Amino acid sequence: MNITVKRGITGVFIIAVILLPILAFSVNNIFFIFVFASLTCLSLLEYFGLLSDSKTAHPPVAAGAFLGTSLFFTSSFVVFFGLSPYYYVLFFIGFTALFIIELYRKKTAPFQNVAYTLLGFIWIAMPFSLFNFYFIPELYNGDSHVTAMALFVFLWVNDTGAYLSGLAFGKHKLFERISPKKTWEGSIGGFVFTIATAYIVSNFWTGYSFPAWILFGSITAVAGTFGDLFESLLKRSIGCKDSGNIIPGHGGFLDRFDSFLFAAPVVLVFMIIYHFF
């Protein structure tokens, strides 16, 4: 099958997997929790597995993925079912246990193993967990699914716009040391496409003002680009091209969610500031 066709088919599937739980959230939030908990777990397994296959470190794959996914579930129950935030303490107790586990694993570079495990929690588990907070009524300013869906739409538009602009006009490298194919022209093009999309969205959903939607789109485009670059930096540091091959034509889960992992926390900060000011 042609790679472009394969990417297109898989892309439609990815969009459906992400947007359907968000759209169905008001009817059944259990479906949303199940899908995004699965994405969290699979992304963590891919990350820890990727490091374990390299010569860099050997973090605990199963324990790391379990604890990171537990953080997502804790956030879900706090947001959707009124669970006391004090239950977050259990996550930190579990993280402390990882230090003890490392004493008995007898692996090389134990401190690197702990450091990479902590990075997995901060880089992957935390953004997915914070995404639950997009559904707090005081923050989303309108329909519960619009802000969450807009985040992904802006990320996809930025990614596609950057690819097309780079293909047509790309000459000046953005960050050649980390990602040789990315260009300034592509990044600027992706940004412009995202702002245009934010303008269109502002005409249909008034939960945010027009300037707020433009700022929303701008933040998403910039943070998403840095998220992409950071994942490229990780892959270069451990010597791999793609984070995985589980998604035909798209690489692995981290290749698909790298932009989201940076953008989700930053946009949440924007939502909080907008609500209070």
C-alpha cells in the first residue's frame, strides 16, 4: 500500500480515537477515561521500552507505566467523581518506592534509571493527567468538549501546515542539529494556518473572545513545535528514528503525541489565567 494512503487511513483512525471520546464526554465520561488512560499507558510503555532497548538506561518499564497511568486515573477521579486531592499522596509514595526498587534491580546507571523514570512522569503522565482538568466547568467557558477538541485541532493544523509550507517554501533550517527537515518557513506556515483556524473557530464558539482564541491558537502552535523538537532530541540522544512502529505510517505513540505533551499543560495555564482575569 502506498505510504501516503497508509498515513491517510491511519490518520483518520487516530482522529476518531481522540475526538470520539471527547465528543461523547457529556454522555459517558467513562469512555473518555478508558481511552485516554490507555493512551497514557501505551505512551509510557513505549517510552520506557525505548530507553530499555538503548544503551542509555534501563528504567523499570512495568512499574513506571503502572505508576504513571495511576496518576492519570487519580486526576480523572478527582475531576469527574470528586475524589479528594489527598489521594495524590499515594502517587508520591509509589514514586518513592521506585527508589527502593532500584536498590534491588542491580541495573547499571541506577541514578539515570530513576532520572529517566521521573522524566517519563513529568513529560508524559502529567500532561495526560492535566488534560482531565480541561473538563472542569469553570475553565472550558462553553461546551465541555470544545476547548479540549480545539487543542487537538490546532495541533493537527499546525503540524499539517508546517509540513506543507516546508515542502513548498522550506529553505532555512529551524533546528538542524535536532530535526534536519524542519524549516523556519514550515514553522511560520504552520503558525499562520493555526491562527487562521483559530479565527474560524472564534466565529462559531464564543466561550472565548476573539483575541483569546487567537492567543489559544498561538500558544498551541508554539508549544506544539517545541514538543516536537524535544521528542526529536530524545530520539537523537538514544539513536533511533521513530519512537515505535505500532501506528502504520506514523511511527509510535510519542511521535503522534509529542506536540500535545508540551501544549496541553501550557494551554491549561492559559485557561486558568483567562478564567481568573
